[in-house]
Amino acid sequence: MNQNPEVSFIICTYNRADYLDDTLSSLLEFGNPDFTYEIVVIDNNSTDNTPQTAKKFDSLASEKGIELNYYKEEKQGLSYARNRGIGEAKAKHVVFFDDDIRATKSLIPSWCSFFRQHPEATAAGGKIHVQFDAPRPKWMSHFLLPLLGHHDLGSGQKKYPSNKYPFGGNMGFDKTIFERIGLFDTDLGRKGKQLNAAEEKELFQRIRKNSIPIHYLPGAFLYHRVGRERLTIDFVRKQALGLGSSMKMQLNEASFSEFLKNWLLELGKFLATVPIGLGYLISLQGAKTKLLFQFRYWIWKGYREET
């Protein structure tokens, strides 16, 4: 087994053994002998059979020459789990996947090739499409798909524009970046069933402040599975409240110019919702219109509520 992998692919998980099973099976199905890499599972204090699920893939990983390592992080929170993954990773480069993805054949080779061919690169993100495990609700518009992980900036490799960032379910780094700007903020991010967010955005904002380019890799493409439990209005509401709460924590320590910039951006998003919502209303898709406005309201409510 190779002790010096080129890339460490990190999966942080919490009480989702069934999804993890599918994710690991998918990643190992497309094992690539042209690259050396490890898969790192960070169990964020799960109470289900996550340890057994990870262990059952040991022999298959070994057959394919892939190192599969499992660690348990007892501090609850996605940011704690990600930071643990960075600390345990043996490779110079780390890539984070969610625990509910399905890999494509190009996913791992694209990441490994990118870091091999661009040793100067320190941050990047890949393409994500949503795969519904249950019928898509009538109220789920295209504009809410990013809430479920959809992320597609086209078919060409490029640098991210200033108003875009990679999504947490498919993002990669040279580990030296964390020595320069610090790790994921443990005050942000999900903790158990609490759906706070924005820890990735906050990290990429620090990267941007240091004038470090962020690369988009269309070939690093995966599917993000969305189960029935996420296809409810209550899930959208909790996500929006969490986004608002996380935004409040970020802006509490922001300068006035950063505070103003963020709120102007939010105002722009709300104003953009008006013509989009009217378009759905005219085309007799009122359920989509209603939820778009509710989503913006819930973000505001999450910001206003005490944390």
C-alpha cells in the first residue's frame, strides 16, 4: 500500500451509513491505477453503523491499491470533522466530498491530474449535479437547486469569478493554504441536525483576501444524491434560517465595508427574485414563486433571530 498518496479524498459523515455505503462503493468502482490516492472517512460522532460500513470496504480498497482510513472525530460539527481530515491526510493535496455522492469516471482522475499538472494551485472546485432519489416537488425551482448542492459553471476549466465559490461537496486544496489562512471556522457549519452553513464561503473569502486564485474543474464531476427527507418545505426553511444565522455570525466581526457589501449582495438577490417569481407566476407555477420569496424571508429571519 502506497504511504505517500498524491491526493487525500476526505468524506465527513454523521449518521448516514446507508449513503456512505453507496458513496464508498461508487468511489472504489472507479479506482484509477494511474494515480496514488487515499480515501479518508471522518466519522463525526455517529451512533449508527458508520464504523462497520467503512470497515467493510477495507478489502476492496486494498485489492485496488487504495488506502482507506477511518477516524472518529468526537467534537460535533462539520468544520471540526473537516479540520480533523486535514490533520489526518497523508497527501499534500486534500479534496472534500459529501457522504451522499455518486462519482463519475472522470472525478478522481480530474482532481489528481489537476494537482499534478498545476503544482502552484492551492484551491479549486468541481462540478455537481443533483440526483433526486424521490420525485422532484413542483415547488422546487432551478434557482433553489444550489440549496441541494447543484453547482455548474459550464464545460470549460477557468478561474472562479469574484462572486462565485466552490461548493463544499466537491472542493480541493493544497494543504499549505491552511497554514497561511487558517482552518475551517468551527463556529460555522453544521452541527448534528443544526443546519447552519457558510463555513466554506467564509474560508474562500479568506482565500480571496490573500489574492489566491480559485480554479473551476468541470471534469471533476459528481452527482449529489437528494433523498426524500430533503425534498420538503421544512428542510428549505431550516436551510434558509441556518444561512441567515451563519451570515449574522460572519458579519458581527466584519468591517463596515464588508457588512455593506454583503447586504447589498443580499438586496440584489432579493430584487432578482421579483422578476423570476413573476415569470413563474405567469407560467402558472405559483408554488415556485411562493417558495422563492419564502426562502428570502427565512434567510432574513435567520439573521434577525438570536443565536
